[in-house]
Amino acid sequence: MKIVGYRKKDQDAVTVGVLRDGFVRPLAALEEFWSDAAGWVARAEHLEAPEIDVTLVSMVPPVPDSARVICVGLNYKAHAAEGGFTPPTHPTLFGRWTPSLSVDGAPTPVPANEAGLDWEGEVAAFIGTRLESVDAATGQAGVLGYACFNDLTARTAQKLTAQWTLGKNGDRSGPLGPLVPVGEVGDLSDGLRVQTRVNGTVVQDGNTRDLIFSVGEIIALISETFTLHPGDIIATGTPEGVGYVRNPPWLLGPGDIVEVEIDKIGVLRTPIVDASGRKGA
């Protein structure tokens, strides 16, 4: 099952629905869905509603405006090593703002002061319930589902200071695929292949069994400081193979197509465009 957000082209309201074979079947309004996310997922296969051709709607991330997107850096040992970092003893966390998110097929612009964008394919976990000061097992049980994510990074901006916020929040630099329920994906510790391709060439080929910190451990740490709510997202980190460490560096430029493919979750495809693509962001 692929759960998505969409707007009818004459409306601002976001609806959450199930995507299948070029059609979307509505489930609930965005806030209504997240008020009982697990319940809507459980009922999704049995609800009857008219299907809508995707060409008649605009796809948007199924993420509430209040959601936090918490990203984990350096969560694969080989990725930490390729950047010259010592594997962390605690998860390295940074935030994305929800306006930076986009969807499968939406173009991502390269900022005018960047030589290109770097790819970081990873698994995103959607929180399905309120989590406050929980242990790792409870945190894992609070995951509603997973999606493909690409943490497209503006490296020049990222490296201006020790704080990564600027380089991680470019316009539409966080493409996010449909949500796939956790019951269809299983536990990341069992191993899902995470592969990133640029114009068909494999540039990353990792496996979630190599994560340093599990999703449950990450959630447990975060929830000690601030409460997680339904619709919040944990981006779990990227494996080795990013572009800026290569000799010479390899970055995404206008005309490139980057894809992230993850076992049981799907394929996320993002075309890269020049800075003029920022119009309307």
C-alpha cells in the first residue's frame, strides 16, 4: 500500500489517499488522518471511495504543517569514514523544515551559489502516535510506516559553519516517496537494500542492517527531550557513496536524474533543474 497526500487542483486542502495504478483513492483529510493514522491504515483496504486519476490532482507530502523532520547524520559507519568522521557515540541530529519537502517526480533546483547538489538516499520513518520519554522498543512500535527519502544537500552552504541547517533546507531539496505501512516493510534491522542511482549509474548501495543507531534508539533519544507527534518524520541516515568525497567531486546538475530505490518501499525519482526552478517555492 502506498499512502500519499494530494490536492484537487481547485482546492488548497490536502487529502490523504492510497495510490495505485495511476489513481488515488481518498481516505481522509490530512489532519483527520493523523488523528488516527494507524486506524486509517488498518481500514484503508476496506474503505470504498471513488478513485481519482492522478493527472487531476497535485501530489504533496502527506505531512501536517506542524510536523518535525529530524534527520540523522553519520548513521552508517562507512559513510562516517568516507567523510573523515569518527563514528558518533550518539545520533547526530539536525532538522529540516517541512517546506523543504517535495514528492516523487518533482524537480529540485540547484541554488545559484552551488556547483551542484549531493545525493543522500535513505529510509524515512513516519511517527504514528504520541511518544514522550519512551524506550527503544516503544519507539519502534510507534512507527506507522516508511518512505524513500533523498536528503539532497547544498554542500557549499552546509560547510560554511559547523551547523548544517542552511545546506539541508534548499527549496524542494527533500523529495519523499509514498508512505508504506510498517507491516509491509518489517524491521530495518533485518536488512533493506538502499540504492541510489544517478542517470542510471549506481552511486550508493547500502543496507539498513548496517545502521549504527536503530530507529527505536533514535526515537528514544529524541523523545527524552521533546515529544514526537503523529506525522513527524525521522530520516535515518545515508550509506556511503556520496558525491562530495569523490575525486573529483561528483554533484548533481541540471538535467540529471537521481533515483533512490529501497527494498519493499519503492523507487523515488527526482529530476534536477537550475536555479530558475526556485520560482514558486
